[in-house]
Amino acid sequence: METTSIAYIKEGNGLPIPVTVQVKWLPDGKIKPIMYWTPDNSCYEVKQVYESIKLAYLKERGEGIRYRVNAELTDIPDYDCSLYIKHETYLYLCDNKYCEKGFIDDRYSNVKKKYIPVILDIFPDGEYEIIYFWVDNNRYKVEKTIEVEPRGSFHAGGIGIWHKLDARLVNNDNDDNPSPNENVRRLAALFLELNKWFVAVA
């Protein structure tokens, strides 16, 4: 494993295995792992999170969080019980962005901010890609990330990481359009500020 890997799993005294992790980032700043992919492209669904612990890491890794999870191998063609794999492991996100700091100040009480849930894939090197987000109970699938840069929101206040996205309205349980004859798209601006995601509202 490269020393720069920040997303990995580890069982007992075994070696760390770099993984891509899909997480749901909730409006209160908590992060819930949903699934992860190992280097051989096997996909594991997280069935249960037993505990999450904030940790400090040596050298360049800073702070992060460790989850003890029960995960199950998914998408097994030609189901065979001998291939059924369900196991307990530790999942690590060793980066300051993912350490769930509960920092609260006046920026969080601004009526021009709407805090939203976001689903994103986190890669072993710490890069991430936004997959879905919700606004007013509507779920949007991100079709393209257009720009990402540090930026302040003059309308809502505060400084964070600004994401300009091309997104499409989809059903809550699949990626189809809610109205078959209508394709609702929007350009969205999402901010990651401290440990929460928000959109600015009028």
C-alpha cells in the first residue's frame, strides 16, 4: 500500500488494502459508509457499522476515522453458497476532511444555507467524486463535475470547497426520471464547509 493511501481496510494484524469507499455524508456532518471496492473490483456492501472511532495518525495522515463494519460481497453471478462472503473488518478514512469534527458556530445557523445529504465515492488517494445529492427531498444524480475550487459564499457566508455540478433529477430508488417525458436538469453549486455540505438558498 502506498503511504499516501487514506482509504483502506485492515483485518487484525493483516496488511492494509487500499479501497474505494462510497459514503453518505449526512446534513449533521456524520459520515456513513455504504460500500467499498477492493483492488480486484470486488464490491462489498456495508451491512452494519458496529462502531466508529476518531483517530490521530502519524506522519502526513493527520486525523481520520475508523469504522468496524460487517460487509457482504455483492453481485455474485450464478449464486453459490461457497462464494458467499460476509466478514467483519476495519475501514479507515485517514484524512482531516472525513474526521467528523463537530465544530459549530454562527456559520451553521445562517438561514441562507440548506444543509444536505451527499453520496460520494472516496478513492484511496483521498480524491472524491460526488454521485448523488438531495435538496428538498429531491434526489439528483451528478452527470458531470464542472469545477472544484476553494471559494467563499458571499450570499450565504463562510469559506469552503465549492463544487459546480451538472445534475439530473432522478427517482429515490433508481436513476430513472420521475416523469418519463421530462428530463429535469440543473446546474448546482455545492459547498463543503468544515464537516457539512450545503447549498445557498434565496
